[in-house]
Amino acid sequence: MNASLSPEHILQTGMAFWGSKALLSAVELGVFTLLAEGPHTAEQLRRRLGLHPRAMPDFLDTLLALGFVQREGSGELAAYSNTAETQFFLDRASPGYIGGVLEMANARLYPFWAGLTEALRTGQPQNEIKHSGEPMFAKLYEDPARLEQFMAAMSGISAGNFTLLADKFDFGPYRTLADIGGATGQLACLVAARHPHLRCTTLDLPQVTAIAERHIERRGLAGCVQARPIDFFSDDFPQADVITMGMILHDWNLEKKLQLMRKAYDALPPGGCLIAVDNLIDDDRRHNAFGLLMSLNMLIEFGDAFDYTGADFDRWAREVGFQRTELIPLVGPGSAAVAYKQA
Ligand SMILES: C[S@@+](CC[C@H](N)C(=O)[O-])C[C@H]1O[C@@H](n2cnc3c(N)ncnc32)[C@H](O)[C@@H]1O
């Protein structure tokens, strides 16, 4: 064997699902929520979580080796506790909880990704609509528990990007914002809290309106954020100075992407802007592995939907009439693509 070659990267990626599933099961079981109460021994955790003796200490020490828990001492008296990150992001009672996306990944994406090879061969989705061919959101939202789970997943995956968008983008010149496909109203709430001069509306399918209202109320923002129902393909967009779309464009094929961008353009005043938040792929399609994997995830979820590069966004924006675009890097692989309508 060539001594300069190492199989490490191949094996690590090939077996990465082991570590992934260990973390997803820990979130499903509520390990981090329990540890937020304070340090526990393996036996205390085993009893509280209802696990088989064989699970210990392997499960906890795996989480330790992966960097998701800490351990003081060794043997039966060793006490496990959260790391700073798992305490803030994975305790269900924490305001920073992002585990919704991991709960959804565990319940839905993990089994659906087993169909990736089939999706690559057929171009067909591998999720709930695999056998029925029904529209994905209609099917998912038939079941209130799945609807709530999907909403929690969106909050988890988008919280960091929306917080940074509220910080980085200059909302000063604008008065109104409409978030199209706004789910729980998270983007509208984070932006309104940071920029109290803005009047924000979050719009999503009718099944989602009551969920958004609940979240807005809980954040104490009912005075400046409104939730309204919309079908963004059949209804007109409301007029607003800023139209935002968080992980909306990537859910659709090119024809529908352009339809949504055109509707946004038509609803904006001169000088208004469209902001799309997605995991934009680098123009050379080499580096943003998460963005590329997200695009494969769109194959799994929808079939013909796909993620896109900043250059794609710029081309489509100009095609529907926008004057210019810019990219604002957000958290890790996430970016905001902004398209400005001529003033
Ligand atoms: C991937 S989620 C993104 C949620 C949120 N913007 C975020 O980034 O966290 C897509 C959203 O589009 C909404 N949606 C799908 N089809 C829709 C339609 N025809 N009209 C309005 N909203 C729709 C879904 O209900 C869902 O909340």
C-alpha cells in the first residue's frame, strides 16, 4: 500500500451514520433534557430513560467520545453531564433548543435516505409520498403530529440563520416585511424584535396559521407580527417593502422557483427587495457539501426540487426583473440571497 494514502476519510464518511444515529437516538430519548437537571450516573440514566443494561456504558461513552456529553470519574460512579453546547441547544426546555430538526431527521429523513440509490436511479421522492404521489406538504400536514414535528424542525434548522439575518441586513430603510412560507413565524419575530419599526407578516398554508399565532403570542410580539394564511401559488403576495423566503425556493422545480420570484417582484415597490435564505451552493459547486447534500435531500423529499448557487439566483432574479443581487453569508453553509428592485 502507498504509505501516503489513508483510507480514514473514506471510512469516516462511510460509517458516519453510526455517530449520526447515536446522536439522533439521544435526542429522541431526551438524554440532554435529562442531563440538564444535573449530572447522572449511567445507572441513573438507564433507569430514567428505560434502557436495557446492554446499552450502558457504550451509549453514553460513545456520546462522550463524540463530544456531546462530559464525564467526571470512571466506573459505576462516573457522572455524565451536558457540554455547554448540548445544554443550550439540545435541552428541550432551553430557549436555544434546536433539536426539532434532529427529531424530524430521526423520524423521517433517516429512514427515507435509505432510498437514496433508488432516488438517484428514478428521480423519484422517497418519503411519505413515495407510493401515493400526493403533494408533499398536503400529505405531511394530514397528520397534526407530523405537522407540529415539521414546524419544530424548521425552527431548529433556521433559528441561527434568521438571527444573523436580523443582525446583518440593513432593515433600516424599510417599513414592512412579508415572510412567505414563514412556518411558525420565526423569521418575522426575530426581525421584528431586533427592528421594532418594521411591521411584519408571516404567511403560510392555512393549517399553519394557528401554530404561528401561538408562537408569536408566546414571544410577546402580537402587536408587530401578524400571521395570515396563503397558498403562495394560487394567491397574490401581499405588498411589502421586503419579501423574505426561508428555505422556500429550494423546495420547488425551476418553473415554480421562477413563479415565486416573479410574484415577489410584482408585490414589491420600487427599491424593495426579495431575500431568499437557503444553503446556497458555491458557484463552482465544490465546497458547500451541506448545500449539495441538502439538494439531494430535496430529491428525497420532492423529486424535482433542488438547491442552487448564488449565480443561479442572480440569473433568475435578473430574468424576472430585479436590478441586482448580493449574497450575505449566514451560519456555516447558510446564506441570504438578496435581489433588489430598481428604486
Ligand atoms: C422548508 S419549510 C420553510 C419554513 C421557514 N420559512 C423556514 O425557513 O424555517 C417550507 C414552508 O413552505 C410552506 N408551504 C409549502 N407550500 C406552500 C404553499 N403552497 N403556500 C404557502 N406556504 C407553503 C410550508 O408549510 C412550510 O412552512
